[in-house]
Amino acid sequence: MTRRTTAARRRALVLAAGGAGLALVLAACSDPDGEGGVAEEGGETTASSAEIDCAAYDEFGDLEGKTVTVYTSIVEPEQKSQEDSYDAFEECTGVTVEYEGSREFEAQLQVRIKAGNAPDIAYLPQPGLLNTIVNDYPDVIKPAPDATAANVDEFFSETWKGYGTVDDTFYAAPLGANAKSFVWYSPQAFADAGYEIPQTWTEMMDLTEQIRSDTGGPVWCAGVESGDATGWPGTDFIEDVVLRTTDGEAYEQWYSHAKPFNDPQYVEAWDAAGEILKNPDFVNAGLGGVDSIATQSWTDAGTPILDGTCWMHRAANFYQTQWPEGTEVSEDGDVFAFYLPTDQTDVKPMLVGGEFVAAFADRPEVQAFQTYLSSADWANQKALNTPDGGWVSANSGLDPENLSTEFDKFVVEQLNDPNSYQAFDGSDLMPGEVGAGSFWTAIVNWLTGATTEEVTTQVENNWPK
């Protein structure tokens, strides 16, 4: 799907007063009634909204008639809020952003690069993929412009900047951030059954046993099918358990291959995850047997919670957007999530992820769009344009009050916990052929009958030399 036409986007851009703190939402570019409000049909004026102040975009100059193409794995339903967050940039600069979201992004991006058909900008979901492209296709990805780097230095930590850096060259600014260490559940079902939210991994496993005993059926539901990217939700599960059975140093040694992928401590983590994912007594609630996890779409895997056939589903904060329309996501609603607990007492590991903005062209309009996406203005604009939630950012310029849902604010609270140890998605930091290749394949093989030793050895033997 591509961006709507320029004619369609050339409309009055009106934002709610909740964004009044933004540099983008100031006095109107054109004030139809002269009173600072926006004239509604029939001459009525509301003071609760304001038009975009295009002065915030003067630094980009006149780019009227230019086009920037974007290729990404972000598809519906998240795609709409992404596209809507570009409206102010398009309106005030004259640039048209042509957006293409694809579930086959990881597989198709390098095909397009090889064919000489790279997009202007791609949102890379794996820093490991950034490393692969920079090393395998020299000079294809352009270093980030100075203005983008300045924004990243101001609004992001050195760690996040480092994920977009290869061999001391900064290429890709962070876009959104994902917090992945959550378990979705039904607050009403828990309350009716008298179940408490577990505070440790041991308590969670005890609760799993109790629910199994009380109901006689599987407790957890899961799915890892995702088109050409099938397997990735399973890698998240493994990474979360590695963080909870080892420590930060061992986790880094794992994804950097300082220790073998099949080192005994990592095999132990796979087996701990398997106590849930490969136990037919515990999965796959309402969906089938253990092997059904490999073919069950990740987007729908949690929905049995709504009809009471599933009790728990491990998934990231962005799963909030996958619930059927009308589902209330709140502590008193249809579904909510709790932090995936740990038996560790000194840290609260949080698996995080995110996209990075890589450019394959350095035209002025492309660099302007890169800079906009790295700004606090865009982060707040994105928050305001995500009314259904499911999105946060590591951008320190993001005002949490602009986040639209109770759960998004809960996510930010978890990220700001003083005991939080945030570790980037390990598969995203591994070489692309592992993190977006053999690791995914290993998950599917593991769920359909292969042993932990077989699949971890397979990945180890196929690690690039």
C-alpha cells in the first residue's frame, strides 16, 4: 500500500489541544477567524484546537513537489498512525511521503537492494540487519546527516545511538521503541477466579499449574506465524528467558557470539521456555497442540483470552493494537498485561526493540525527513496520532501525557522503573542471516518436534564465520 495522493493530504491539519506543548502546535499558519481558534462549518470557532505552525519546518526549506519513498514492515493497523504522523511534515514542506508496508520486508529489502531498486528510506527492525547491509553492500546506506545526529544526541541515550552505528559511523536514528516483556490476561477472569498477578517467575509457573488443575485445559496461547518472518515471536520468548536465567553480560555474549549459541546456559534457557511452549498441558489454549504454535498467526494468537479458553499470552506492548475492535484494554477492561516476572531480585529485565531509519539516498528532501523523524516534534506527533495506543518511543522529548492509553503509560512506567535493565532484542543484534534467518527457522523446528540441542546446534553451526 502506498501513501495517499498529494491532493488527498492537502487538507486543513487540526490537532487536539492535548498537543499544545509541541513546537508544531502553536499559533495557526492561517487564522480564519482572527481569534486564534479554528473556524468550523457555519462560522463556529473552537478554541480547543489549533492548526499546524509551519514555522517549525522552516529549517527544511522549500521542498514542494519532492517525493520520499519509505519501505517498512509496519503494516495495518499500525500503518495508519505512521502515515498520519507525517501529515504536518508533508503539509509544511510540500514533500509527498510514499509509504509501502510489507509483511515480507525482511526478505524483500535485500532483493530490492541487489536489483538497484532500494527505497529512499527503510525502517530497519534489526540493528543486525543494518550491520549486514552496511558490510555486504558498501556505500548503499548513507550516513545520517548532521542535523539528524544532533537530534539523536539530544533526545536519545548513547546506547540507542550505538544501535544505529556501524564501525563508528552513525547511519540510522531510532524511530519507535517496543517493550516486549509482558503477559496479556483478562483482569475479569483473574478476579472471578481469585488469581493474583504473579510477582516472580516461580509464582507464574505455580499459577500456571493451578489454572491447569482448576480448569483441566491448557493455560497459555501462542503463535509465531508471520509470513516470511515466521518464528520471530518465538525468538522474543527465548530472549526474555535468557535475560531471566542469566545476566546482562551472558546475554551480550550470546547475541555477540562471544560464547556459542548452544552454550549450556543458553540451552537451559530454551528448556525453561519449553516448560511452557512445549508442554501440551500448558499450550496451545483454544488453538490446538504444541505444533499449532508454528502455524498460528501471531496477530490472532492471544484472542482466545477473550472467550475464556486462554488465560495468558506473552507479547509485546504493540500487541495492544491486535485486539479486535471494541476490546477494552485497561486494568478494569477486557484485557490488560502484567510485567513478565523474574526470580531475580536485583534487576527487572525488559526486552526492548525498535526500528531504525536508514536512508539509501541523500537528497535534501530525504535528509529533511530523516531529521524530522528523529525529532521530539515527530515523537509527540506520532503519540497524538495513535489514539488506539500500542506505541512508545525512547525519545526523551516525548511527553507521556500525549500517550493515549492507560497501557502505554503503564509501559513507560515500567521502562522508567529504577530497577529496569533494558536489553535490546538479541535476534535483532545478531547477524541478519541468524537473527532474521536460522534463529527463526530453529523456533519453527523446535515447536514441531526438534530438540533444544538439535536446534541450538543447528544455529551455532550456521553462524557466519
